[in-house]
Amino acid sequence: MPNFDRPQAPNPYDLLPAVPTFTLTSDDLVDGEQVPTAHLKANAGGENVSPHLRWSGAPEGTLSYAVTCFDPDAPTVCGWWHWIVGGIPADVTELARGAGADTKALPEGALHLRNDFGELAYTGSAPPVGDREHRYLFTVHALDEEDMEFEDTDSAASASFGIHGSELARATLVVTYRR
């Protein structure tokens, strides 16, 4: 039986070397507020649609971006990856609502990597019923490499390792959900 009274996990980015930040906004999400229903997984009453994201102010030398959505509060020892996109060209500063549907919806050159649901797409929030409030960290990573040579078979952990090894700066928007 899961322990729903466990302590809150740390923000994993607080445990990594500090990097500069830039600005991340969304037409769909508000930092610190609850995930809107449309962005929840279908079994949580949602539509499983990835949110709109827009960023600005990345540092000079940014050659590409990666976008991730991570839940550090999942009842696992390693959190839960909901979305991983790599290979976003440096001249792209926005993902449209629904871009997480599949790789065809992404900017040219970008690709989805396998999330912890085993999907090459965005998968919305759906924490266990009765569990604590979960945080969803939507993050844009400014990278110093144009081609990280991501493969859609890369694991989330492997992709994350590569992302953080090439990260110049990051912008994070945190939303919550509990059911």
C-alpha cells in the first residue's frame, strides 16, 4: 500500500549545479496554480493535451532547446517523466498547445523521447487518488549543442543526463495537481 503521507521530494533542479535562468510563460498554465483539466490524462478527466509554452531571454550561445515535464512527487524513488522533447532549433521559442501529440506536431528537427508511460508524446497529470499534491515542472533547457543526437528510444534518465551536461540555462514553470 503506498504511503500517501510521505515527505515532499526536493525540487531536483535545486540539486544540480546552478545555471542562469530565462523566462517561460504559457497561455495555458499559471506558475504555482493547478493544472487545467485539458492537460490532465484522460483517466483523470482530462484531454491529455500538452500546454502552450513560450520562452525568451535564453543566453547567447544557445544552439538548441529541450523541453521536459517532470513530477518529482510521484510515489517512486525517481519521480516521473511526463514529457521530453529534444532537438528544438535555437530559433524556435514557442510550442503550440497540443504540440505534444506526436513528433509531427513539433517544429522541424525536434523529436519526442520516451516518457515514463512508454509514449513518444506528452502524457498529462494523473497522480494516484488520495496522494499528496504533485508538482509538475515544465522546463525549457537552453543547450550549448545544436545536435544532441537524441534517439526516440533514449530513456528519460539518459536524455536528462545529456541535457544537464549541455545546459547553459533553464526556465521552469511549476503547476500542481491532486485528485
